Amino acid sequence: MSWRLAVDIGGTFTDVVALQEDSGELHLAKVPSTPDDPANGFIDGIEHIVDVSGVSSGDIGAVFHGTTVATNAILQRKYSPLGLMITSGYREALEVARQTVPGEFGDITWWIKPERVVPLELVRSVEGRLDVEGNEVTPIDPIEVRALALEFKRLGIKALAVSLLHSYRNPMHEEQVRDVIKEVYPECFISISSDILREYREYERTNTTCLNTALMPLLSNYHEKLEQHLHSRKITAPFYIMRSSGGLAQAEEISRLPIAAALSGPAAGVIAACHFGNLSGFPNIICFDVGGTSADICLVEDGTPRMLTEGRVDIYDVKTPMIDIHTVGAGGGSIAWLAGGRSLKVGPDSAGADPGPACYGRGGELPTVTDANLVLGRLTSSLAGGGVELDYDGAAKAVGTIATALNLELTAAADGILRIAIENMAAGIRTVSVKRGRDPRDYALVAFGGAGPLHACYLADWLDMKQVLIPPSPGVTSAYGLLLTDVRIDLVHTDVQREDQLDRGRVGLQFDELEARVTKRLGGEGFDSSSIELTHFLDMRYGGQAYEIRIPMAVSSDPMAKRLTAAIGAFHIAHKDLYGYSYEGREPVEIVNVGVTGLGLLKRPQIPAAITGNSAPDAALRDKVEVYFPQSRGKVTCPIYIRSELKAGNLVDGPAIVEQYDSTTVINPGWRGRIDEWGSLVLTKR
């Protein structure tokens, strides 16, 4: 019997899932996260799940991990100091950056550029030059490189980035520099831009390479600590880390390429939400993942999330494949506060795992969204299967500070906190939908995370959405998503060609070269041809534009001319869909990048169908409680149902509460819940 373990570290809780591959037997665990040292939360989670499931080390076939360690290091500036070697004459590339000014600053006269990843005093110029085609103009001087490497060593800089002009065309010079550095400074962490981002645009390529280098010591030490613990438990199974793109990579690969995991935290949740949405007949969904710190939101159409080729982590532009996820600072631990002494605000600051909300009884005194829910009766006496006992008096005291300051009743203050949190969440959903020409009412809301189901109906009412889907184990859905993912490699080659001057044979050769490299790398990880799936893509734009749209292309034996014509047609459609217009027939299309995505297909776990019952949920009824709903203008009596006792076909009319180990679902008045054949709770507005 082979088991898979998945560990997802959030800001408040670390979620762990153990799944038996063939039978679908599932064990869940939630343990407090340890922000000061996330590895301890991982270790605690592994210890707990092994104990409760009784799984032996020899039966564990793979371990999967989703983490925000890289993201948090960037947010908190807790990465290693580094040096940069760059082509002579381009030492100020990071200082110049881009002309683009964030919209809120109006114009460049009012905007102060954010601090650079590498201060200018740690940037060194390297002689040697390639032309735009990658041909050598001036060779690298190894004596100069050796002297620079030794200088950085004397300065105590243990991480070096190398970004040389036109190395996306020819990595020869960067590889020579790397080899010299390794010779004289072997313990140094090194990234060369041609390994990190084989694309043009010097600023993005250099910035991404520098961030990758800065994260290497931290992630290497983190993964080493985790693997040492796994080995101490005699767990020698493959250890995979989630990428920002929604695929997996071996931990060793992420130690070398940590920037690929910089936005990986919520990616697994989106994969799982798509899976359960497709099973239940909802290909068009809005993913709503709410934990203790934030809400992660993603719009999905036809069962596939939108992919980005670049994004931003805090103040830094990063160019790496990632799922398009929008994050707002609205979670269960978001703190309520008064601006100017009278204006109620919620978030973005969070009580986190330590001390946590006031109701956790761990020393927290500030009112949070969780405290407001407890005061309103939407939460009962405990979380995580009794692992966290909730203190009503502590919550009431914290929320009472807001009530007193605003001269409100306690219930009114708690409702105000919740309303503002819901509006913050709704604003995030409008960002990924309305601002892109999509109507959220045309989508089902898939709510998960520890606090997603708690707020789902309220949010859906707020946005006039008619359907909500709660996965079977919503509180650990992101951890479960790690088990539904394949190993993924994306390789890209820049080759700008206009539609009217297109060398189709050259494009075909580039696809062939990238395919061979992807297949070789996946083969090195144990995948044969029968378990490798390849997809081609092109990054395209209209002439004169500075941004591209990624157009996927199925691998086909059709002539390249036919495939490229179809891709250009798909680009026109995609451009009109995204921006409301196209220049078809007026402006030539340019191909900017040629790329291949390779998937190493992992065995999918079996998901058993839910036990079937009739429409009556009476057997799952546990208790009744008084809950405040604003539309009822007061508290009403709500039945509490145990989720594990509900069967497929059971109907639950709101107002009601559905409790389970990992989350609580509140069904508002006017809503009806139904357990479908896959165990998901489908909520419909009546």
C-alpha cells in the first residue's frame, strides 16, 4: 500500500493530508504554523499525520510541499546579501529599471523607485560582449572574473548573480564566468540568467536572476532541514515542491531555482478547486481561498486557470510562469482597527498564528474577523477538531473595544467588522472579474481554506452570485491539491519574428530543441515517454506593443505553417477577449518567444464516491445554536450538522451551520445545500 503525504504551510495553520493511492483512504491534520521557523511547522505536521494515520515510513511513496517561505523572505527582506556581475557599461541596469510608474503616483516626479535587490556598490562590470545574435564580439577575461570573485569573497558575499548582455541567445559567456567563480569560490551560491530566464528584456532577466540568487541560501537550508527530518523518520520517498505555475519540482531543483516557487503558496489550492469544480459540473469558477492572513482569488474558465508569464512579489518585478492569483489582506486573523479614532477598518495586518485572534486564548488582545464570527454565533466552541478551543469572553472583550469606541452594541460592532471584511473580499473578486469584463454572477464560487466556507454565502449574497461549491475537505484543499499535480518544466527561447517575415522552419527547429531538453530533464527524474506530456506555446503581440499573450499549441504532426496560422488566429481572439479589441488585418503579429511545457505525469489518487442517502439530513444533526444574520435583523435558531455524517443527496436549508474537522460552513437564509456524488457541498440561492 502506497501513501502520499502533502504539507501546505499557511500563515496560521499548517495543513497535512495523507492519502492512500488505491483506496482513497484519507487522513487530515491541522497544526499551528511556526512563522519564526516554518520548518518546525512542517515537522510537527508530519509527526502528527504519521501518528494519527498509522502509516509506516516504508509505505510512503511521495511527499509534497507547498510553501510561502520564498514569498515571505522577499516581503520581509530576509534574504541573503548578494553581488551582481553584469556586462561592462550596464552596471546601472537595476537603477534605471523601467519607465513605467505605478498608477497611484501619477507621474515620475512623485515616484521614488523601490530599493534594488542588489545595491549599486555590490554590482561589478565584466568585460566581454556578445552581439544581438549571440556572436562573440569581445571574449571574457578569466583573470578579471577571478579577481572579482575573490573580492566578493573578501566582502563576505556568499551569493552571486551573473547577467550578461544577450546571454538568452548564447549562454557561453555566462557559463565561462560561472566556471571561474566555482573554481576560486566553490562554496558560493551562483545563478546565471541564462539558466533562470532564457528570454530578452535585460531588466526583468537581471532582476529575476538576482532574486533567485538571494533566495538560494535560505531555500537550500530549509529543504536540507526538511529532508534531514524525513530521513530521520526513514522516509526516503521523492520530495516535491510546488511551483508558482501549478506544477511540481524536486526539492533539489527548487533549491537551485527558488524563484519558481516564490508565488507557489496558493497555486495548489487553485488546482484542487479546478478538480472539484470539474467533477461537480462547474468549469467556470472563482476560487476563494481564505486562511488566517489573506484571501487568494483566481478566476477559472473552462476548467483552466489563467497563466501569467510575469508578476510582482511585493515591490519586485518577477518574470516566471505563475497562475494568475490575486491576494487581498482579508482573512480570519485580519485585525479590526479605527482610523482617526472613528473609521472602522479591517486588515491588512493579521494576528497570524502567534498570538492569533483574541478567542484563541494565546495572549492576543486585538479584535479580528474570527472574533467577530464567534460573537455572532457563526463559530462554536472549537476549531481543528478541538485542537483550538475558542474563548467567547476573550472575543467579546476584543470586539467590545470597537463597540465602545463607536458607541455600538457588541453584535452591531461584530457585524460591522464582518461586513467590512466581506467588502474587502468582494473587491478582490471584482478585480479578477469585473475589471476584466467578466460578470461574477456567471461563475460558481469555490470556497475553501479554513475561513472560506465561513464567509462564502455572505460574499455570494454581496455579489449576487447564485452558486457556491464547498469541497469535501475545504480546510486542507490546498494540501490536497498537491496530490493532484504533475511535475512541470517550462522552457522558453526568445526569437522575435514578424508574421510577414516568419521563418517557419526555424520555429519548428526551436520547438524540436526545446522538446529534447524538456524530455531529457524529465527522463532524468524517472519519467519515460509514456508518462511525459508536451505542449508548445508562443508568446505573441502586435508590432509596437511591449507586452505579450501566451498562446498554447497542441503538439501535432500538422505542417508548421498550418499550426502557426492557427496560433495567430487564436492570438487575435485572445487579444480581443482580454482587451476588447484586435488589430487583425491592420497590424502584423510578432512572435516573441517559443516555448515548450513538459509534464511528468504522476498517478492520480482514487477519489471514492460519497455514500448515498435520501434528502433528509436528520442523522447528521448535532445541535442548535443562535446565530446573527443581518437580513434577519437579529439572531435566529440554526441547526448544526456534522459534515462527515451528511450523505450524497442530503439537502440542508439555510440558515444552518455545517461543521467538520477542518472548517465551518455557514449557510445563509435563502440558500439550500446539497451533498453531491463526490462529497462536495453545493449551495444554491433559492
